[in-house]
Amino acid sequence: MRRFVATVGIAALALAGCSRAPDSAETGPVLGNATTAGLAFTYGYSLTLPARAIDELQEAHAAACEALGSERCRITGITYNVDHAGDVSASLSANVAAPLARRFGRDAITAAERVGATLTGANIGGTEAAEEVSAATGQSGEAQVDLARIDRELARSDLPAAERAELQSQRAVRLADLRTAAGTRTGARASIVTAPVRFTYSTGRGTGFVNRLRDSGDTALGSTAATLGAALWLLAVLGPPFLGLIILALLWRRFGRPLWARLLAATDRPVAQPRDPA
């Protein structure tokens, strides 16, 4: 039931919040907004909740992303790990359309808190992707100018062979610069349009005095379980050898010692001397 409520709640919030046009009065990355134009944003959220509920919440967030469609949200990574103490650490990474990313994260956190999760950290950062686009465009323009000059030189029929080889080498370098600039420009533009959103989940009960007491109780139970586990492990490893030694000692006491005593008595008995006939 919790899985159903979380999945439906987060998906409904995400769809309701992201299906309408972004509100210009809200702050955050909105394409065309003068305050965020040309910025590439990343969003990171840390959530703490009981271990048994982490997989349900992770699945709910994944379902909310899938509900938006592949054009607006794509899952790029999922991790889920359990240590020896039973504590769970997990994460979910997705690329969300930039105009929807902040609202998607906010609604996902709101729905997570409704099922008992606690937001323990949030990190929203932006980089000047427009400057990268501008720099790459300038680099591309310079490369094109150099390529035009080199091509004019290579078109000369009286060009010495050594100089032609040098110009061809320069042309190859400038072509590589042109491809690099194009890749940088494409990546920077994509980072403006799409925002990475990452949720990190860890075992715990959140903040506050009561939750700290509960965490202490969980830690005590975990420590007790670990101690019992270690004791059972030692018993399993050392028990058979000790049991074998005890059995050998009992066998020695029951059979070996009397037999040994009889052997000693037989060896200590005096040997009869032959009688002299004289």
C-alpha cells in the first residue's frame, strides 16, 4: 500500500506540476527567463528514511520520471547497496527538461516527506553554459578563418613540397579544433536544455531529538545483532575443533589411561633369573 500511495502521489504531483506552463513569478531555471538564461543547472537532494522504505521511494521517484515521458525525463543511473549491518544506501539520477527540473525535484521531495522521509540536504548549482557556447563559437570562427587561409595556400601550384606538408599538418590540427569546438558548443547547449537531478537515499530517521533516540535504539539493536552474529561465527569456526579435543580427552580418560597404566605395569615387572645348578 505504501508503494502504491508513494508512486501514485509523486507521479500525480510531477505530472500536475510539469504539465502546465512554468510560472514566471517563480524563481528557478526557466528558458527565456532573463535571470537564468544561459545557465546550466544541476539539482541534488539527500533523503533519510528507514531502510525498508528506501526501495519503495526510489521506485516511486523512477515512476514519476517515467510518467513525464522520455522527452522530458530520462533515468541515467540507479544504485542500491546494503551493508553488513543492514543499512541501505541508494541513489537515482535523471536528466529532466530544464523548465521542469526544479518543480519536479520539489514535488518529489514533498511527496517523499509525506511517506516519512526527511530532506537532509539539497544542492542546486548553475554554471555559465552560455559563456562556453560563446567561447566555442569564437574558437570555431578562428578555425574556419585559418582553414580558409590554408586552403588558399594549398591551392597554389608553385608551393614547395615541404611547405605543403606543413600546411596540411596545420589543416588537420585546425579541423580537430573545429570538431572540438562543435562538440563543446553542442554539449553546452544541451546542458542548458536538460538539467541533471540526483536523489541520494540513506538509512535513518531524520533530524530531531525523538528521531535521534530512535536512531540510537536502531544502532543498539544493530550492535547487539552484530555481537550475536560474531559469537555464532566464532562458535561455528572454533566449536568443531574444541568438540573434537573434548571427545579425545574423554576417550583417553576412559580407555587410553587404563591401557597405558597396564603397559607401564608390564614393563616394570622384574624378570626371573635362571637357577644355578651348582
